[in-house]
Amino acid sequence: MSRIRNIGIMAHIDAGKTTTTERMLYYAGFTKFMGEVDHGDTVMDYMSQERDRGITITSAAITFSWKKHRFNLIDTPGHVDFTLEVERSLRVLDGAVAILDASAGVEAQTMSVWRQADR
């Protein structure tokens, strides 16, 4: 039990949540290639609407191993329309990683997601 981590990725829309998640899966050896949101070939955005629009609509969970730890990872949506989906996901996490877009900086949805995590 001490080697299990329940973590989530949270941020505003287009900050790189799914991209970060895909890199984690690749470097952990879970996937053979890095999925790209722009190419529509990510593991986490599996719905056709998500792949077509290039956004996460529903939170997606996946389990992978890395350095003798088991990670239950949740990739959350960033669009304001799916705030409730983020709220539900954050309740089951041990911790979350906040992704900030270096060029866009902190946006209104960044602050909303941060407040949700503080609850």
C-alpha cells in the first residue's frame, strides 16, 4: 500500500495536461510511443470527440508502474465547461500536479482548478 500513489494532472485548457500524461506513460515504459494531442493518437483522450477537438472532455484514469511504485493517474479536463468532472476527480487523489503554460501564464481557469484542489 505504501508504494501506491493516486495522482492527478490539473490545469487550464491547452496547458499540456494530456501531453504530460502521455510522456509519463512513455518514460515509464507503459507505451511504446508518445501520443500527441495534435495527431489524435493519445492513450488518455480515447473518445472520438476528444481526438477530433483536441481537448479532454472526461477524466481518464490509468495505472502504470515506475521505480517499484504503482501510479493511479487521472488526466482531468481543463475547459471550464467540464469543471464538475475535475471536482469529482480531485476527491480521490493523494496529490495533484498543476501544469502551467509558460507562454500563457496563470489563467482564470488555473485559479478555479487550484481552488477546487484546496477544498
